[in-house]
Amino acid sequence: MGRGRAKAKQTKVARELKYNSPSMDLDRLKRDLGVSGSTTQETGEDEDQYADDDYDDYSAYLDDDEEDEEDRRSSR
């Protein structure tokens, strides 16, 4: 194998040493990791707002399938 796993371990250890101290600098960690300014909570609210819209297109197929099954049962 390559050195990818070893390098990842070194990076992890370096971050632990750098940021896991009594005076942890979370803003600096965000900058190093390239995290955007939005928080996870804000993103979660947006996802909940549009969650139903993602499946609206498929609800028509579900209704059609149920009707087809009822037709098959009644024709027997």
C-alpha cells in the first residue's frame, strides 16, 4: 500500500496536538478544514423545509401502483 494511511494518521495526530488544548481555537480549525460560515443547525432547517418537495413527484406513482393492485385483486 501507499503512504496515504500513514499520512492521514500523521495529519490526525498533528491536528489533535494543535487543537486539543485547554485553549482550543475552533475558528482556526474551521479555517484549516475549509468549513464555510454556515452552521449545521441552519443547514438542517433548510433540509426540513424542502424535504417533502423531493418526494412529491413520486407520490403520483405510488397512488397509481396501489390502484393497479386493487384492479388486479378485483378481477380475480
